[in-house]
Amino acid sequence: MLRVLINLLRRPAIRMGLAQDRRRALRNPGFVSFMAQNNRQRPGNYSHERIERTRRWLRNLAVTALVLGCAWIAIESAKALSVF
């Protein structure tokens, strides 16, 4: 279970600067302005980007649920201790 959480929450090497992003051409501002100047349509959403966005959303949802669960346990524990 711990391995699953570590893999879910790990930071990719690209974000940490240890590897270069091979998809940079689509995010390069110079390339985007070149495409706009030449009346090209902006490329649509790629399935990879959609999958990454969905994973990020699910990861944030899981972290939020974990934090709320821990808060709920703490509140219930405080209520139980106050009884005694």
C-alpha cells in the first residue's frame, strides 16, 4: 500500500530538472506564435495530456479525501476522549 502511495505522489524527473521534456515543442511559446501567425489551428487536446490531467485531478481528490478522513478521525477521537 505504501508503494502505491509513493508512486502516486512522486515527482517526475522532468519537474525536478533531472530530465528534459521531449514534448516541449508543443508548449514552446515561439512555436505557438509561429503557428498563430501562419493561420494554423491550435492542436487539439491530446489523449496523453487528457490522461495526465485526469490523473492529477484524481490524485488531488485522493489527497483531499485523506486529509478530510484524518480530520474526521481526530475530531471523533477528541469527542470520545471528552466523554471520559
